[in-house]
Amino acid sequence: MDPINPSEVVSRLAALRREHRDLDAEIEQRVADLQADELTVKRLKKRKLWLKDCIARLESALIPDEPA
């Protein structure tokens, strides 16, 4: 298994958080539009949840393992 480079993880986390925030804004905008395509909104929400999971995994990768 490759060692995790913390600086790469931090930069990836920043990119994922930015994308998550952008998706949130786009979802809000589409929901406010009365003629919004529901399927597109659902796909955006699914992508947002996937990003949240990725962010959580990377954040846990930054926490050092403690010996039992």
C-alpha cells in the first residue's frame, strides 16, 4: 500500500469541498426554478452525497492510527 502524502490529501480535500459547495449552490438554484428537471436535481444530489463520503474518507485518512 502506498504511503499517504498529507499535502496531497489536503489539496484533494479542498477540491472536493469546493465542488461540494458548488453543487449545493447549483441544486438550490435548480430547485428554485419552477421548471427544473427533477432527474437532474436527483443526480446532482447523488453526486453531492458521493462527494461527502469521499471527503469523510479522506479526513479519516489524515487521522493517524493509534496502536491498541
